[in-house]
Amino acid sequence: MKEKWEYAKFQVMYFIFISGYGFFFPYFNVYLEQSLGFSGSEIGLVISISLLVSVVVSPLWGALSDITGKYKLMLRLLLFSYATAAWVLFQVHTLFAVILFTTIMEAVGIGLAPMLDVLAVDYCQRSKKDYGKLRIAASIGWVFGSFGAGFLITDLLFDIGTAMFFPLIGLMALAFILAFALSDIEKTEEDTNSKEEKPNIIALLKNKAFVFLMVFNFLTISLIDSVIAFAGNHLVTTLGSTPFAIGMMNVVAVLPEVIFFFFSTKLMMKIGFKKFYILALVTLIIRFSIYAFTNSVFLFLAAGALGPVMMAVANIGNFFYIKKHVQNNLTGSAFMINIAILTLGRAVFSLIFGVIYDWFGSFMLFKFSIVFFVIALILLIGTRHFDIFDKEIS
């Protein structure tokens, strides 16, 4: 009974936490364009500066958590700080102020998901629970948040800022309270022995398998996050739809993900991690090809149903990969560096995409992305870093 309760607490935490993100992130670029009047280049500037600063800060959270072992305490501090920064961001409207407080939010927020993931992965390994199924709660939370914000804007006629910020702040405050009830990291004999070795981030950066994953994530996941941030602008401004379509886009993308996550881990084990990653990239290329060449809102939304395989790679496969290739006392740092690389990619691509959006329109964003996905596919086919997984399951 206690095990079920512990698992349920993590499920509720993921639901609440990601719901807050769902209310906010799909609409943020639209808010900047339509409510504050920012251009595509200014939007790219806001996103890229805030992300670049957070890249510098992110290793600090990983190092602090690994050295102190206070993962749960760090999570609570970050949640409180994030909610506070979001409230201030809602009050400001000038470009400088928006850049400043978006940067503070990103610098704090970059540590949130990895800190929760470290706690959840540790719990699942100790209790032999399926981390993939645990992440279903996060997917449902994303649907609830993104669809909920669209409903508030379209049906209840809330202004977009109120529909984004108030739920985000309230849910982060609720997550802060729930974080007190989560189980903390439990030290194993291996952890005790490895504690004699101080965490060495330089050694982590010399780990070729880990570096390969960072390059792969830079070319794929960070790019996906950057271009999808403009998907709301594409739907509303280019295709002439309403903000409600942004919520529907996330519903169509995430509902298949909820179903897929039930068996994604078993599928990885059955066909092999490398084949699974290749499958994910192929479906990603097909999805973005539809985005790049259709004027139909219906087809654009329907293409989102191809997303779950890549999401399984980002949310499940990469964590298994890191746990397999990285020593225990560097896990927190590895997760943080992973997030830092993703954030660096988002910063670079957001700045580029802001200019492309202004000069060439939103269709070019998706065409541009496909080139990088093909490069990632070529690198993936040629690597041997997945052999350790596939030998164990064969």
C-alpha cells in the first residue's frame, strides 16, 4: 500500500508540474506577439538571451544537488523561486524587463525538471516501477494545461496573459507544497563508495557515449522545442486559426503519447534502443514534412499524432542511456548538462528562427528543421554507443 502511495505522489506531482508548463509555454510566443506587440526577431531575442544565461546557471544546480545530496530541498527552492519570477514577469511589458524576468524564470526553471526526474528515476529503480508509465501523468498534465488555456481564452474570453500566468503560478505553488511529501534519494552501497570520489564534471565531458547523446539531443530535441514554440504563431498568424487550435494541437499530440507510454519501454527492450531511436527520427521527419507543406489546419494538427515515439526517446530512452553510461555520483550533473545542452540549442535555434519567421515566414521553420533531423539520422545509424543496451536485451 505504501509503495502505491509513493508512486501516486510522483504521478500527481508530474501532473501538476507539467500542467503549469502546459498553460504557459505553448502560448508564450503568441502572448509576446499579440499582447505585447513584439516582432519575430524580438521574440527570438527574448528566448535566446534567457536560454543562454540559463545554460551558464544549469551546471550549478547539478553540482549543488550532487555535492549536498539535497535533491528534494533543491526542488522546493526552485519551485518557489520560479512561481515568484513568473508573477513579476506578468507585471512587466517592456522588452528589457521581459528579457530580464524571462531570463530569471529560465535560470531557475532549467533545474526544475531534472531535479524531479532524478528523484523519480531513483524511486522507480529502487521500487522496480516503470518510469515510462509514471511519465504518462506528465503527458496528461500537458494536455490539461494547454487545452485549458485555450478554453479560457476562446470560451471564457480571458485575455491570453491571465489564462497563462495565473494557472502557472497557482500550480507551481501547489507543486511546492506537494514536494514536501515526495520520497528523497536513498543512498546505496555503491553511492557510499563513490562518495569518496568527488563528482568530476570534466570526466563526464570526456565520456564519449554521453557526448554523443548531447550532440544528438542538440540536433533534435532542442530544435523541436524551438520550432514548436512558433507553432502557435504558425496556427494563429499564418494559417488563420484561433488560440483554441493551439490547445487542440497539444491534445492531438499528447493523447497518443499517453497510450504509447504504456508499452514504450517494453518496445525499446524488444526491438533494441538503436532501432527505436531510428524509428523516432523517421516519424519526426515525416511529421515535419507535413508541417512544412500543408496549408490545412486539420492536417497540421493530425501530424502531431506522430510525435509520441520521439517523446519516448526524450523522456525515457535518454534517461536509461544516461543511467547506463554515467556513474551514480554524476547522475544529477549529467541530467543538468543534458538540460543545459538542450537549452543552448533552444537559444541558438530560437534566435535563428525569429529571423527566419520575420524574413521567410513560418513554413520555412519546418523545412529548415528537416535538414538537421537528417544529419542526426546519419549520425545515429553510424554510432555504436547503443551496443551496450542491445547486447543486454538480445
